[in-house]
Amino acid sequence: MFNYYLTMAALSLKRNLAVTSLIVTAIGIGIGASMTTLTMFRAMSADPIPQKSAQLFAVQIDNWGPSGKTLDTGDSEHLQKQISYTDAVGLMKARAARRQSAMYATTLAVTPANSQLEPFQVPARAVYADFFTMFDVPFLYGGPWGAQDDAGGAAIAIITQELSDRVFGAAINTVGKLINLRGQNYTIVGVMNKWNPVPKFFDLNREKYGPPEQVFLPFTWAIDKGMESSGSRNCAGPLGRGWSSLLRSECIWIQFWAELPTSREAVQYRDFLHRYAAEQRAVGRFNWPPHTRLRDVRAWLVYSGAVTTEARLLVLISFGFLLVCLLNAMGLILAKILGRTAEISVRRALGAARREICTQFVIEAGFIGFIGGLLGLVLTAIGLFGLREVLSADAGRLTQLDPVDMGLTLLIAIAASVGAALYPIWRAAQIQPAWQLKAG
């Protein structure tokens, strides 16, 4: 019977192409507008590391106090998103978490050994060895450096496959080779496979939707070599000159993450943070009560505003536009069905039940929705292409239509079309065949 109803639906669509085209266009435009914004919203609000998002925690410590200006947050909690170098060192030495890493972004100049290649700059990140295990970073060749290398005694680096291919050529195992960074040779100990968490949750202060850095160095080595931060840096007061002044200051410019696999470890680490801040008060560094926070990945994304209010509002507006399109489609479907009262009456007179009439029109509405969904997919692709042309490079990465979004588009289109047709279908089922046959 399904094939019969589907054939009937196809014949019905051909019977009045003008009205059918208007219905499909209304649904397609509404679906295209709503799915364009929904695709971006889903990418912005997605869990970048779902397998561990409840085990990874961003650490916050208030080292400015009530009188400090919260330049990087402006929120009522008055708690900075980053920490100072002093606190980063103190937390790393305490080793209170199963895995932990202080980190910051920097920029390095790469000088290829091939004289035909021009020197160029790449984004880099100074981290501890735990970083790679914590965030499930995949490796194509080699692996993370050892814990002993965190002391900063060796010129080593981990690079991305993209950088490896650019400097040494494609499909080459470059572990053990030397790469010149800032005029000094570094031994490559690992080549990362493709790894691109969106958003870049571990550092939302700089290009939150951009790709990860291409070079990773030991944190202590980068500090010893005076590698300046290229990320966000805020100071509550005046800062002296020189690298050493920054390290001694209360400026916040370092991100700190801890891996705490169990709820018990999370509770214990929260207690540790409170005690740490209390100790800093006891030694005279802080003169305010301890104020610390520990947020997992999902909570961190919400706190940091990874999804803006404007994006949420745009999604609501686009779905409001879809509703308007569906109301127009409902009117057209109603007109189309009422124009077939004679056909419906004959079928009822020949023994067709109301259920069969409803089933036929539901399948017909679903068929129209499917065609409208295909049109919506085309319009969505065009809309996302247009956004890529006007948005920044990192935000443009969100405008990718994947198979899940394509399937969701078709499902929403079919459901919306059937939903818009429910009232017209109910009206069709109420037609009294005797009246229509007598009048005809």
C-alpha cells in the first residue's frame, strides 16, 4: 500500500505543478534559512571532546581580589579565566591532579633547511607532557616527550603533520629530524595526526574556532628561552619592563587544565585549590578570602561564552521564519486538498476509510517535504558558502555541512511538511461523500 500511496502522491504533485512548486519553495526557503543558522549553532555548541569532557577541568584562581578590574571577563563572579605564572608554577609543583598542564600560546619563526623555501611564522604552544594524554592528541609518528623533559633540559618539539609536510615533504617520518625554530635547531620527537577540536576549548582567549597550534614545546623550556605569549594577557596594575617582570607579576596569561577522572578526585582538587589560595593569603600575597573555581569542559564553554547570545537569537529568528513559511505552506496544502474533494468523495463512496485518506495525504505531505528538504539543502549550502565569504577564517570553519546535518535537514523538512498538513488532512477526512456526490 505504501508504494500505491507514493505513486498517488507523485501523480498528485504533477496535477497542479504551480501550487506544488509554491509549497516546495516555501518549505525549502524556510528549511534553508533555519538550517544555515542551526548548522553554525551546533558547531559552536558541540562538545569538542565528548569522551572526556566530564573529566577535564579548567582551573581559576582569583589573584586580583575584590578591588581588581576583571578586564578579561567582566562578569559578576569577578574571576579571571587565566592564571599568573606564579600560580601556574605552584600548581604544577603540587601535582595534586592525576594529570595537569599549564600552557600558553606563542609564535615561532620556522627556517626550513631547504634554501628554496622562505622562512615563515607558525603558531606554537608551550605545554607539559600531560597535555597530549589529557586531550587525546593522536600521533602519526613518535609520541609525547617524557616527564623528565618537562624540566626544560632539551631542545625538543612536537609538530603537526601539516607543518612536517610543508618543511620536509609529504609522507615522511620526521621523528628525529631537526627543525629550526627562532634560529635554533629542535629535535622532533612526535608528529601529530589530524586533531582539530571545535571550539578550541583549552584556550578560548585566542581564535576559539581556529585550528590548533602547529608546534608544541616544553613549557619550562619556552619560559627559560623567553618566548613571549601571543595570546591574551591582562594585568591589574602597572607592569615593569622585561620578561622577568612579567613572570614575577600578577598578570594573567596562562591557561591551566587538570584531568580528574572521578568525582572524588574533583572534590579533592577543589579542596586543594581552596587550601592553596588560603596559603597564598597566609604568606601575604593575597589579602582576601580564597576564591577559586573548577569547571569541566561543558561548564567552561558556557562560562566563557563559546555560544554567543546573538547566535542563539539568530537561530530563534530563523526558526520563526520557518514557522511563517510553514503557515503559508499550510494554506497552499489546504487549498490543494480542498480542490480534490470530488476525488476524495469517490474514494470514500467506494469504501475507503478515513484512515486510508489520512494515510494517503500524510505520505503525500512527507513526499513534498522530502523535495522541499532537497531544495533546503541546496539553499543551506549556498547560505553557508556565503557566510564563509564574509566571516573570519576561524569562524568560517563552522560553516561545514556534514552528513549528520544533511540527514537532520531532510528529517526536519519532512516533519515540518507533515505538521503543516495535519489540519488540511483533518479537513479532508471530514468531507461527507454523499453531499459532494449529490452536488456533483
